[in-house]
Amino acid sequence: MSVARLRVGLSTVKLVSTATRLGDVLRELVDSYQIGDIFITESGEVRRWARVLVNGRSQEFLGGLSLELHDDDTLALVYPYTENF
């Protein structure tokens, strides 16, 4: 199980936001669940090993954090490293 999922305590969350840009929605999400240190750098970029998917596709190929989101978009935050217990 990932560190982010352990902190949040859920595998899926629903976020209602008035923000329309991916970067703004992502900031709301990581701030709400205190997982910013896992996914976002101090300069506001997605960490190199973290993945942010929009409708199953990497944000890197869709316009980055400036991507405009729509009501039916689905985001997935993927942190590929897990703790070994």
C-alpha cells in the first residue's frame, strides 16, 4: 500500500472544486489530505517519480498543470513506491 493511501485512509476520494486548471485542483487535493510532500515539489511541480493521470493519461502529455479540466474528468495520483512491511 502506498504512503499516500495510508495517510488518506481511502483508495478513492471525491473532490468538488470550482478550480478549472489541473494545477489548482491538484493543489486543493494534496492540501486537503496533507500529501503535498509526496506529489508536489516546493516550486509547485509534480515530483519526478509521481504520476498524475487525467482520464488514464499522464498530465505530462496533455498540457501539464495548466490543463483545463472538465466536470467528468477523473484524476489518479500514482506514487509508484511502497513501504515494505
